[in-house]
Amino acid sequence: MEDAVERLRALFREVYQQPVDAVEITLSSAGDDPLVAPAFARVTRLRLTLLRRTFTDLGLDEEEAHNRAWLAYAFYIRHHQLGREAETRAGAPRRLDRVVNLLVRDPA
């Protein structure tokens, strides 16, 4: 279980340490474009699968792992959008552990 928590922390650290990727924002905005949609959907599925596997490794059932993977990915997408604003971007690392702690909390 601890390895899964550390994998999640490492993943979130990586997201925060990278500059906001303008291509990622553009692709997510064009996710319904007929040329972009298949690639965008494939990447999204792969990312959600990785997150879901991490949450099942934490001992969560499939439904809860799916829900938390979706929340973590939604956080990732919004992070890129918020990262364009300097004040919000400056505060992000202080919230990293809080986000991970909320995502790995026992559902009971």
C-alpha cells in the first residue's frame, strides 16, 4: 500500500514541477475535434487506467478506484488551466500533499 501512495505522490510532484503545457491545454480544448478526439480519448483512457490501478493497489474496490482516478485526473486537467495564472501557480506546491492525502483517505 505504501508504494502506491508514494507512486501517487511522485506522479503529483511531477505534474506540479513541470511548466504548464500549452499543447495539453489546446488538446483538451479540442478533445471533440474529429482529428484530435481519438488520440485524446486514447491518452485519457491510459492515464485513467494508470490512476485506477494505483488506487486499487491502495486496496480500494473497483468503483471507488474508478471514482478517485476520475477526480485525480480532473485535478490534473484543471491544474494545467489554473497554472497559467501566476498567483495560483505559486500556491500549488503547498497543496500537493493535501490533495494526495484526500485522495488516499479511507472511504469509511
